[in-house]
Amino acid sequence: MLRSSRAILRSIRNLDSLQYKAKCPAGAFSVINSFVSYITLRSATSVAQHNITTAAMSTTKNAQATLSPLFPNVKLVPRPNTERGGDDHGWLKTFHTFSFAGYWDPRYMSFGNLRVINEDRVEPSEGFGTHGHREMEIFSYVVSGELEHKDSMGNLEILKRGDIQLTSAGTGIRHSEYNRNRKSVVHFLQIWAEPHTRGLQPKYFTRHFSDEEKTDKLVTVVAPVGSEGVNEEREGSGPAPVQSNVTLKTTILSPGKSVEHLFPAPASSETQRKGYIHVIQTSGYNTNAAKGNRVRVNGGLELSEGDGAFAWGANGDKLEIENVGTTPAEVLVFDIE
């Protein structure tokens, strides 16, 4: 499947290019261009969504009751840390929740408009060289370290813990992302969402949310343009504005504490709303079974660092996330129309 998919991608012109820098055996650097076809990926989206949905809906009521006893109508499908894609490139350690670059799994192409959740660690003085994007909403969530963003719109910024940077690529931008720090690794999540409107002018936004703001509260940090509390200032308060039907919330949950996400009404053509939960790997890079911080979802499913879960719920259903570990857990919660 991977080999044939790459052949298809190579045959299509005018694709987005994502550049990776890798060390050659002699110690020099080369640039590996991994082409991602929006058309090909989009055509596979319906298949991926069908597979995930089928897995959830075919689960017996007894099994679902075990996963979500507090809210048995909510469907949960785990995405364990060990099943994520990704690799250790030396300069970059990365995990992919959805198919990306050299990782291809037709079951995990996207989830609604949510296309990419990459958890990246970039070594000191390394980074992603200048590359282009178009027709994609791209946001970075910085966990630790410093990330330099530089783009063709003239933006140059060093992002640190608590910062959210959102690029609405629209008709096209070019940018680079580097760790200019010579001592510390930068750990961040790169998230892509497909826009609901094409052909827009590229825009850039930054927001900052302190640990105090997020502690034991579920805070909305990215939300669709036009939503309550969202403004389109380059730097402002409230959630960063995204041209997509995706909302990102986050919390730093203390042991014994819990937060709730209420499923809004689904789109008129749907009976359920989608959600996705991701527990950030804050205690270190780990490709094995998830460990460290631990949360329980709806009184049943337990997730540790690097784990995630797909969710479906009707209007008024809930995702209750409780920290059942001994240390604070940093958790992302996506609401997807």
C-alpha cells in the first residue's frame, strides 16, 4: 500500500511540498521532499472516516458501556501511542496520529476536517527548512523549548511554552520552523485542519495561554472564525481564529481533578458530533506502551501520555476527563463539526 501510494503521489503535479532535512552518512545534509497530494488524501478521507465509524458503531453495547459508563451513548475508539506513525530521524523525533510523509495508513487519513496531529521534538540548532503550504489551516502548540517561525508574509517570531501560532495558508505561503536554541530541544504539536473556504488571503495569528489559565479548566485556544469570543487581531485575547470547523481546547489537569466537554449540536446532515482527545507526552519521548500521566474518560477508558481517542456524541452528550494519575496531565480536546 505504501509503495503504490507513493507512486500515485509522484505522478500528480502541483502538490504541497513538505521538506525534511536528514543527515547523510557522510555527515552532510540533504533535503528530502515528501509530497502530499491534497486531492489523493481528500479522496481517501471518506474511506478513513467510514472505517473508524464502523469500528465504533459495530462495538457491542456492553463493550461501549465499559469504555464510557458515565455516558454510554458516547462512542470511544482508542488510538494507542504504540500505534501512531512516526520515526526518530536523529534531528527530529516525531509521532503522527494521521497518515503523514512516510507513514501511510488508509484507516487514519483524517477525522472530519482534522488532517494532522504531529507531536514533534526538534534537536537544538535544527529545523524544517523553507517549504510551502496552501489551502490548509496550520497551528503549532508549543509544549517546551523555543520554536522560530519565519514566513513569506514577513513574520518572524520565537514561540515558547503556552504560545499558539496559527497560519491560515489560503492561496499559499512559504515558511520555516527552527529550533535556534543551542542547548534545548523544542517539543510542540503541529496540527492541520482543512479549511471550509478556499482561495482566502493568507493570514497569521498568535495567542498565549498561561499554565495558570489552563490548570483544571478546559480552555478554548483555537475556534472557528465568527465563534463567540473570537477576534481576528494578529495578536489578541481569546482563541485563535481558524477557517475550519475545528475547535481546540486544552487543560492541565491536576491529580483527582476533572473537566467536561459538552458536545454541541452536529451539522444538519449529521446525527452526531466528532471529538478527539490527545494526552501530550510531557514526561519524555517514548515509543513503547504509554506511561506517565494518566486520565480516565467518561469513567471507563484510560489514556496515558501519547494515547488518544476518537469520540462521537449527540447534542448534550459529554466527555468527562479525570486525572487518575499522580502528576498533572496536559490534554488536548478537539471538537469537530
